[in-house]
Amino acid sequence: MVVTQNQIDDAIELANESKRALYLKIEAELKKGCEPCKEDLQAYDNLNASIFFLTHTQEGIENHCITVNDIWVQINYVKENSFVC
């Protein structure tokens, strides 16, 4: 299996866009005086973790901490759990 840098970059961009959308949704809830949805907060945290993971793939590969399959799984996670409002 091969994962390209473009695929990693696209997943990071998608995660960032979704994270921004979630931020705006959470911010709107807070401005209304409402408690943000726990699922939205968790999704925001998960996307943040995905971005961190994907931006450090080269180090992980070099240190034999992660595999190409791990990267592929993370890319698919971002695709399946992202949205842009």
C-alpha cells in the first residue's frame, strides 16, 4: 500500500475545514448561553488529534512507531468523520 503526501495533505486540509466548522458551531452555542454538544466537542478533539498524527507521519515512519497502514487508517477516519457546514 502506498500513501502519498498529497493524500496526507488533503486529509489535513479536510480535518482543518471540519474543525473550523465545528468551532463555529460550538461558538454559536456558547454565545446563545447553551452548553455545546459533547459529541461536537469530542469530534473537535478527535480531528485535532488526527491533524497532529498526520503532520508527524514522517517522524513516526522514521522511528518505526507507525506504519503506512496506520496512516491510511487515519486518512480514512478523517474522510468518514469530517463535514463542512
